[in-house]
Amino acid sequence: MTATIQRAPDEKVNWRLGTVLFAGIHLLPFAAIYTGVHWSAWIIMAVLYFSRVFFLTGGYHRYFSHRTYRMGRVMQFLMALGATTAGQKGPLWWAAHHRHHHKYSDEYEDIHSPKRGFWWSHMGWIMCKKYEHTQTDLIPDFAKYPELRLLDKFDMVPPLMLGIAVWLLGYLITGTAMGATGVLLIGFFLSTIFTWHSTFTVNSLAHVFGRRRFATRDTSRNNLWIALATGGEGWHNNHHHYPGAACQGFYWWEIDTTYYVLKLMSKVGLVSGLRRPPEHILQKHLIKQGAADLGMFQTHWERAVKALADAQARAGGMAAEQKQALEELLVSTRAKIEELAKASAEKAGDIARASAEKAASLMPQQEAEAVS
Ligand SMILES: [Zn+2]
Ligand SMILES: [Zn+2]
């Protein structure tokens, strides 16, 4: 996808210890060629992948970011702890950044919109110093819990403990330090890498590949393959349309394993109040019924302007005034689209109100006619 939003000079990968470690871990599983891999390592890898994806999607995303269901304080802590073992920082950092994404989806402010560059949206922004702090003001409802603040502060401890536990388990199974290291490389590190990219994919690919059912103001898509790999998070267009639902698959054929597990947990009383999208939401802003897809219109328009600018630049450079005029055009059209979107939303509201009023005003008349 063409980057159409210019990143600020301080929005770049900062090569610090944390970033080097993050990048370096991607190479670690190759060392298993030397250690050898016991078959149990693959089982541990699958278990740690699926369980941690669940903690992230069911916990960090659907609970801490969107509050789509309820749970008690102990359960809330356990869910946060489970997700923290995935090495994606603490619950407050994760959920606050995600709330920011929904607030400004694919607009200038959206930190990890693919419009700022595909690799940036996938993992670049995480390696940028600018975004390493928790935006506590976006998550006051959970920042009030000291145990969650503690997890947020010492977010590296749970993944470290899990890594040690996996090595010890590997030692118990294989009986040698070399065997245990093989189990650690595949069972822990490889599953951690897969879990990272599962989450990153929702930010990058789920805004690029797939179909759109609802006309949302962003570029979100519904994609079965992403849904299968991410525990149901691939129904991302559904999710942007109505983030308040505990399910992201809105119909039975939209596989959403996170929701199935949450459903089971609610049956045994571990969680409660799972919210589903109301019927009128499912019928709202449907593209197949002609809803204006302004989110995509804006994206295509931005790409066209960018292509034009690039072509002109290639053809011998653009005059400063020309460049400025193009940039102004981009800003003014964006404002126009915003206006249009607002007007169409208001119009939809007006029509609904007018027809409701009309129906109400007709009621007594029809009743009177029926009586006469
Ligand atoms: Zn999104
Ligand atoms: Zn979300």
C-alpha cells in the first residue's frame, strides 16, 4: 500500500537495546538447527501461541480496550497477566494505544495506519521511542487499579518467567540442557514471534486485504484467513463498524474462536454480559445497500494525488508553488469529505427521525379512518 501520510521526523525506528532485542529474537529460532528439537517443543509452541492469542484478543483487545463484557477483579488481573506473557507490553499501554487507533482510524493522527507505510503499521511504530509510553489519559478506567499499573511497569517480568518455565519444562522432558534450549527456542521464542505478528497483522493487513461490508470512515476489512490466524480478529471491518461487541464475527459463518472461548467462560461464570451487535447496527451503513464508502473514497483520492505528485517529481521536479497547491488541495478535499460524511450521517438521522415522526402523526389518522 502506498504511504499517503507523511511521518514526522521523530517517527522512525530508534535502534536501542529493546529494539535490537526485539529484532534479534526473530533470528533466535534458527539456532534450533544446532540444538535439535524434541517433538514436545512443537506442542508447547501451539499451546503457547493459541492461549496467548486468546489472552490478547479476549483480554487486551475486547476487554481492556473496548469493555465488551464484564469480569471480576481477580479474573481481570489473570487475563492481563496472561496477555503480558506475550511480550506486547502492559495492558494499559496496549489498550490505550488501541483506543487511540479507534479514535483516529486512518486519519493523520492514527499512529499505525498503513497510510503511514505498510511496515510502519505492522511493526515500525512499536520500535519508535515516541510511542513507548502509556497514554494513561486514554485509559483512566483501568489505570486506577494498582495491580494493572504494576503489570504495565514491569511488563518484561511475565514473559521472562514464562521463558524460564518453558526451559525447565524442556529440561524435565529431555533431560539435557541442550534439549531444554531447543524446547525454549521453538516452544517459547517461535510462538512469541508468531503471536507478535498475529497482532501486527490486524493493524496492517486487516486494513489492506479483504472485503468491506460496512461503510466505515477507515480502511478496515473482513478477512477469513486473518480471522483464522488471529482468533477471530480478521473481521476487522465488522469491528470498526461496531467496536462495542464481544464478538467480531457477526454471523455464524464468521469464525471467531475468541468469542467461542468467551462464551464458554460465561457459561461457567468466569465472565458475564457479553455484548452482541444490535439488529439495527447490522443493517446500518451496508455498502451493498448503497451506503457511501467515504473511508475508501478518501483513501483512493489520497493515492491518486500522491501518484500525481510522484509522477511530477520524477518528471523533473515540482515547483514549490505547485507542491504547495497540491498539498492544499489534499487538505481541502479531506475537509470536504469530513463535511460530507457528517452531513450524510446527519441526513440519515434526519430521515429516520422524519419517518418516525410521520409514522407517529399518521397513526391517529389511520385509527380514526378505521373507526369511521
Ligand atoms: Zn483497525
Ligand atoms: Zn479494536
